[in-house]
Amino acid sequence: MTENTENDHRNESHVTLHEDAVIGSTIESRVARDAWPPKQRRVQLFDRDDLTRVRLHSSLRYVHGEKKESIRKSCPLCYIDNCQKRKSAFSCKVCKVPLCTTKIGTATLTCFELWHSRPDLEAAYTEQRAALVTARDDSRGRGAHEHSRSIRRRIIDGSWKDG
């Protein structure tokens, strides 16, 4: 190994250790406030700087792997309302958020993959919800439910407000 390569490796290790410490501190402070894992408004919370850092960071200490749960819970990325949602039997080991591990319709990524790769989580949320409505309409036959079309229009035009 050359001297430059060794220095680069030390610098990368130092940066990773620093990031791990920041991630650990963020999670610990939320645990102390009884705010970990977040139970509501997960997309909005994890789209903030400190939690965006948690969900996008990956290291040997913080591996965002799938953990099988005993109870299926609603995936926050493709949840529209109590009538249109998908439940997942998996959650992230680090984020502790239930996330779908199957693709919606013709999507290229699962909710789990989107959650950990997209800096703009709100945009991913909008895309997934629209994809879910489209997939549901396609499986029922075009135009089967006015409610679905109404929701899709509201998602696309940005008038949808998450409750």
C-alpha cells in the first residue's frame, strides 16, 4: 500500500467514525426523549436533516438491513389512507420503520431501497403513493374507483395533505 493510499484509508476511517458518532448521538438523544423510533409522520420526520443523515448513512456499525417482524405494519412510503395502503412484515434494523420489500407495479425500487437512497423523501413518497393508486386501478380495471382517481389527482397536483 502506498503512503497516499494509507492516508486516504485513515481519512475515510476517521470520517466514518465521526459519522457513526453523529448517528449514534442522534438516535440516543431521541431514545432519551422517548421519540425513537418515530411512530407518526415518519416521512416528514425522516426528511429533516438529522434523520435524513440517519437513513442515508451506512457503515459496518449501522447496516440498514431488513428485519422480519411478527406483526405487519403500514409502510409510510406507500400509505395513502386506511383503505389504500400496504403492510410490511419487514422493518429497517437501524431506522426501525416498517418498509415494503416488494416493488409497486413497474417501479424500479422497493420502498426499502427508496427510503435509504433518496435524499428527498417527500418526492419518493409522492411517487410511491401515485404508483400504488395506479397499480390498484390497473389490477381492478381502468377507472374502477373514482376515489383512487381523485386521490391520484390530488397527489399529482400537490393538494394532498397528509393527516
